[in-house]
Amino acid sequence: MRESSNPIFRGLSKENRQAGAPAGFPQQQGYGQQGFNQATNFGMGAAGAAQGFNQFQQYQQPPQAPYQQGAGTRSMTIDDVVTKTASTLGVLIVFAIAAFFLADSNPGLAAPLAIVGAIGGLVLVLVASFGRKQDNPAIVLSYAALEGLFVGAISFVFSFTVQGVSAGVLISQAVLGTVGVFIGMLVVYKTGAIRVTPRFTRMLFGAMIGVLVLALGNMVIGLFTGSVGVLRDGGPIAIIFSLVCIAIAAFSFLLDFDQADQLIRAGAPSKAAWGVALGLTVTLVWLYVEILRLLSYFYSSD
């Protein structure tokens, strides 16, 4: 069974096989704390890294055999994936809306909400991935709540700093862009326009590692220069970098869809759908923030 570049899915399939024999802002007025910028840079860099971390051994894994279900255990279906993913995204959206309005009523809360959400979400992703707890609904929904705080706070910051466009317009465009990319890549996967092959996976994994190295390097440079770095300053290089990140996040959906499909075909237990929901949510958050950032560049240049 081919494994995803998403470590959440990778650990999920490995665990079932044994048992069954996740970023920065433009420089802001009123929100220019360097620590805030670098912390959010780190949070989104880590979210992006979560798409391809720890994959060097994926091609040495033996083929996946059908899972042996215990008494009363139901196999995962596409309905399970849809239901669990919708529940996870529902929690994220509720907390994102709450965080946005909290920051709107008290702008000083934007920084702590974003930092707590980014770091807390990263910790839970690591716990789920390396602790083999991807199918734990409490961890998945807690991650959604923390990422909701991050998404709501960062959406407020971008909408506050971008002049000439309302928050509703900016956020709506970012949401529509994210949904459009998700649906588009689902169509691409279902039609077989791009096939998920070992070579494709290796190439995408290499691109993810490259983006991670560049993001971390930019963050280190920013720590010494007191800026957000050339990759996040809204210039031509920053625009290109965001486009590359968006493309990588979009193509990673193909690997995630393929992994979910393989789990269903192999008869994975229904609780594995929580791991699929977690992996897709990580990718969606990364994609949304990159699209939001890119839109802020364009509106700021007007």
C-alpha cells in the first residue's frame, strides 16, 4: 500500500497494518511584534512540514493486506470520512469565528490567540502522528479547536492590515479559493488526470522539504534582521513563494485522497476516518492561510 506524504495518514496506515496483520504575516501596523511574526511563521512552516515529514522509508513497506476486523468492528466507508471531516471542520469554523470576533473587540488578543492556536495545534499533530493516536476523536477535535483560534486570529490580522478591502471580502475570497482548489483536486484525482505514483510522491516530498528549509531559513534571517524576511514581505519573491506553497498544498491532496481510498479498500476500521479527517484539515488550513496571505499581497500593492 502506497503511503501518503502526510505523516498523519502514514502513521495511521502503519498502526493499522501492525494491528490487523502543519508561517508568517506581512509587517503590520499595531501588530508588529517580531516575536508574533516569527511564532506564526514557525506555526505555518510546521503545518506545511507536516505534509511531508518522515517519508524516507515509505517505499520499503510491504504491500497492505486486508485488515482483520474484530467482533463488532465496522469497516471504514466514504460516509465515515465525509462525516468525520465535516465534524472536524465544523469545530474549526466555530472557533475561528469566535476568535475573529474576540480579536475584533480587543485587538490585543490577536497575537496570543494566534500563537496559542499555532503551537497547540502543532503539538497535537505531533502527538497524533508519533503517538499513534490519529483515530482519537478527542485529539482530532481539540486540534480543530486550536487551529480555529489560529485561523480566526490570523484572518483578523490580515483583514486589519490590508487597506481598501473589507474583512468579509478578503476572507470570503480566501475561503472560496480553498474550497475551489479542494474540489478541483478531488476531480483531478477521481478522473485520473494525475496519477499518484512513487515518482510523483518522491517529487512532491522533495518540494515540501525544500519549502520547509526555505521557510525556516527565512525565519532565522528575520530573527536577526528584525523583519519578516524576503519570503514574506509581499514582494515578487514572496508572491512566487506563496504560489509554490499553494501548488504543493494542492497536489498533496492527491496523496491524501489516495491514502484514504487505500484505507477504505483495505477494510480499515471505521475509527480510522478520524485520522483521515485530521490529515485533510491540516492541509486545508495550510492552503487557506497561504491563499489569504497571497491575497493580502495583491491588495496591499494596489
